[in-house]
Amino acid sequence: MRKLALLMSISILLLLTACGSGGAETTRGKDAPEYVFRFAHEESPDSVQNTYVEEFKKIIEEKSDGNIKIEIYPVGQLGNATTQAELLQIGAIDFAVISPGNIGTIVPESQVMLLHFLFSDDMEINKQIMNNSEALYGPLADAFEEKKIKVLSYWTEGFNQWTTQSKIEQPEDFSGVKFRTMPSPLIVSSYEQYGANPTPVPYEQVYSGLQLNMIEGQTNPMFAIEQMKFYEVQQYLTMSKHSLYTTTTAVNPDLYEGLPENVRKMIDETVAEMKEKAFAIQEETNKQALEQVEKNSDIEITELTDEQRQAFREASKPVRQQYIDQVGGDAEEIITKLEKEIEEAEKNSK
């Protein structure tokens, strides 16, 4: 089925785009851009990811004086998020926003980004880690590249929060709850530790699943909760900040290495400029989303106390060892180094 979906996506891609994409010189006439890159992302056209890609497009097209053009493909146009990652691997698309939650089975090491209560509560510290971490840009990036995905940067769409039909104040409150997760094995394990019944469901089907009570809760950043109207079919919103919705800006490595040095330089410069913009985009978008939810719904909003957060933190810790045991390879080096980097960054900020 996955191979069939991939073939269908490639066929759709061929219908949607003309010859000359994929970084090759175009044959569209003297005024045509020299390079046309296909850039896919995992969300809808009015999402954080689309805002990011639109800004990326604007910067690099201006920087290249029109010699580079970016064609944007939101989720669903070429298949789901996992299919888009597979298209990047084979070079059918050139760039993609790829999140660990959707490719945990493709790059198992990436699941370290999904662990609960690993990152700081301070977003400035998280920004520092995602821009400079030796763990992320060393062994983890190497693991991506082994699977034909070159990570250019890591960033976040904000803290994940919980929405549910029943109030969540302690791990035991998850007992038996049919909770929607992304397809990553480590996300599933995290909710099993709380006693929930984790149920992977495609993003596009979450609202109907909640509406029909096929699932009873879900987790996403505030912008997604507001944008997808999940608050309409849920009773409680718990500001848990249990994890970050992390993602990557990625490129097909063969394409990247085959480009002229001046084109690679423009790509690298654009990625660097977007590092600061990405955090600003998520901060403003999530702030506005919370305001809209408060204004337009009567969902009960609560925030975990420090004591409650500690109980969840302790309950989630065994999953860190599962990550090491299940993934193997460089997993222990990655998580050990990342934990140390976060701890040192928090100490230095005080």
C-alpha cells in the first residue's frame, strides 16, 4: 500500500509540475528561473509550516534575483507527511519540512525530539539548542543523511498541549483514554506509560475522530488546536508543555551536493535567516491562537502545576531508556549529549 501511495504521489507530482524542476536548468525561455525547487511541507496552506516556507521562498527568490523559484506543496497535495519524506529520499521533491513524529520508522534516531519533558520550559534555551546542538547537527543529522535526508536546520512550532474529553491533572487520568498520536513508536510508548490507549490517526482525520468519539484526546501546538477547531469537540485544554513540536528543514542530499557553490551558499544563507524567523513565527501564531480559543469557545483551560508536571516527568522517564534500547546505534550518544547540552544551557541562563 505504501509503495502504491508513493507511485500515485509521483504521478500527481508529474501532472502538477513541468519539466525543469529538481534543481536542473529549465528550458522555459530566457526569462525563466535557472532553478526550480519543489518544497513540500506537512500542514495546511494557513499553517506555521506554510508561513515558514512562504518566507523561505520570498527570501531565496529575492536573493537569487529570480534565478531560483520555489514551488510549494502542502500536505495532501502529494500524499501524507510520511509519503512526502519518501519523495524527498528518492529526489522526487527537493526540499521538505519533515517532523520526527511522522518519520520515526524511517529515521528511528529522530524520535529523541519527541520525548516528554526533555526540552526546557524556556523557549530561548530551546532556540539555542536547536540552532547549535552538537548532538543534533552531529550524530542525529548523520542518521538522517544515511536515509537520504539532509537536515539543514531544526526548529519548533511551539509547545504541545493536550485536549481531552476528561480533565487531565495526573498520569492516572490518562488511564484507558483513546488518545490520538502521530505514528512514531516512541510517542506511542510515552502515552502507554501514562496508561492511555494511544491510537495513531492521520492529522487530517483527527477532528472527525474526536467528533465521532473514535478518539478522546489529542496533542498539538496551540495554533493547530485553533486552526483545526479541535477545541470545538473537546471539553478540556491542558497547558502541559510536555514536549515541543519539533521539525526540520531538509533537502535531498544528492541534489544539494550537486548544486554550484553559489546556489548552495544562497540556500545556507536563507536557512540561517529563517532560524530566528521560525521562532518568531511560532510565538506570534500560538499566542494569537490561544486568544482566539479563549474568545470563541467555552473549553475549560487549565495549566499543570510544578508538582503535577513533576509527576508526569517521572512517569515518562522510562521511555528514554526505551529509546536507547529500541533504536540502538548512536541513540545513547545522542540523548546523553542532548540532555547535557540542555542542562548546561539552563544553568548558564540563571
